[in-house]
Amino acid sequence: MAKKLDKTQHYDATSEQVWDMLLNTEFVETKLHAAGATDASAETMREGDATTLVSRRVLPADLPAFVRKFTGDELTLIETQRWQDPDGETRSADFIVDFGDQPISLKGKIKIEPDGNGAQVHTTGQVKCTVPFAGGKIESVAVEWTEKYLDKENKVGNEWLSDH
């Protein structure tokens, strides 16, 4: 059974400024390193009416021992976000995180929209792990880990917006 991810971030900037930041490869690499990546890269591509962001990060598997037994000492994650052209001041993307040969998947949606004097980014998704018996525990760890990552992204993003 999959675990749900539901996280909202707030920024003191317009939806357009937040979208520009989230697709800025320098920002993406900065936030990935700030979240503990030992290696990170990002690229954006325009495809018809969509913009795709692909980011790659290598992370130490700073996870509980029962999870590390499946992952090894480090994880390589490739995240693909496919952003649609804006609908007014709202932007949305489908995303998927590829964990390589790990028995886990994460996919969902990201939505940027105005929120008072700023903007909010709402991320929803599902984490699914196919390991018998331990899958639910691993899914819970993955959701917690992803929420911490999004908290770090929010902090780094607000600092980035105030500096750029």
C-alpha cells in the first residue's frame, strides 16, 4: 500500500518568480547540495507547451539500518518534472523520482499558485515500495525524508529569492 505525500511551501514572491527559481539549474544544484547531495546536476528542456526539468543527485544513505540494507551506502535519484504552460498565475507539473534499481517509486504533482502577498508550492504524491513486509516502513521513511527535503528547498528558496 502506498503512502501519501502532501506538503505546502510558502514564498514571499510571485508565482512567476517562484517558477523561474524552481527551473533555474543553478538554484536546483544549490538546493540539492544544501539537502546533502554529494553530487548534483540539473538541466531544463523546452518541449512544445511544456518545460522539463531533470535533476540528478547522489546522496549518502543516511537512513535506518533496515532501509540501508536495501539501498547500500548511497542513493542516486533522478527526478523529472514536466511543467505545463501557465494557467493564469498558476503553474503545475507532474513529477517522478527514479531510484534506479531500488524497490521504491515516488510520483505526483506540483502546483504553484498565488497565496496572499506571495506564492505557495503544493506537492502531492505517492511513495510505493515493493519490499515484502518492510515496504510500509520504508514508504514512511521516504515520505518523512521527502518532507525534510522540501523544508530545506523552501528555506534555500526563500534565501535565493531575497538574494536574486
